[in-house]
Amino acid sequence: MTAATGTATTRTASPRAPVDVVRLLLGLTYVGGALVHLVFWATNRAIYDQITPYILFDWYRDLWTGVVLPNQGVLLPVLALAEGMIAVAVLSRGRRARTGLVAGAVFNVCVAPLGFWWPTNAILAAVHVVLFRVEFPESVVERFARTVAVVSDR
């Protein structure tokens, strides 16, 4: 019941709620990835050597061992920054969110050859592509802040 009108109101979950939850999970995944890369950069860069046997293509393995591994000191912070920027973009609204979704799809396609988890990367890339078709008039933070405000008004 609203105080202003004295009438009962019914609130239902937004049909956009699942889309916003998926965007939130994607954003948190990129934040987590960025943090993991920074921790390994600071504590255990050798862990990335262990990926080498799982790389799916010889040319990708050559790129990995010839360019990536010898330059981890520079590339890991760059990777963390890129994942952080994708997270911020995906959680944003409008064109920025859609740009983040494209970047996330490309990122997942690019890392898929790194190993046995490639099906997960392919699925994540597909999720990004599906979400790209959706308009995002508000950021995830704005959306959940509004939801919290509505719930607290009850």
C-alpha cells in the first residue's frame, strides 16, 4: 500500500533482471580474473608455464612460449587492466556496455586456445554476443540500486 494514495501496489520482478544478473556475473568474473593475474604477477609468474602443454594449436603455443611467457612482467598488468576495463564497460550502460560485450567476446575467443577450458570460453563468448543484442539504458549499479530502493520502500 502506498502512503500517498492509500492503494495497494503489486511489484513484480523485472523481465530484465536475469540479463542484469548475467551482466553482473560477467563483470565480477573479469574483476576476479584481473585480480588473479595481478596476484600471480606479484607472487608466482611461473604458474603460466604450466598452461603450455594444454594449448590447442602449435602456432598458438609458439606465440605463448615465444612472446607471452618471456614478457609476463609487462603483459600480466596489461591483461589485468584490460580485464578491469571490460568489467567496467560490461557493467555500464548504453554504447559502453555493448562495447564491453564485444571486447569480452573477442577476449574469450582469443584465450580459448589456451587449454582444456575452451568450451567455457566459447560459451562465455556466445553469452556476450547474445547480450550485445540487448539495450542497456542503465548500468548494473543503477539497476540494482533502484531495485534496493524499491524493496526498501515496501
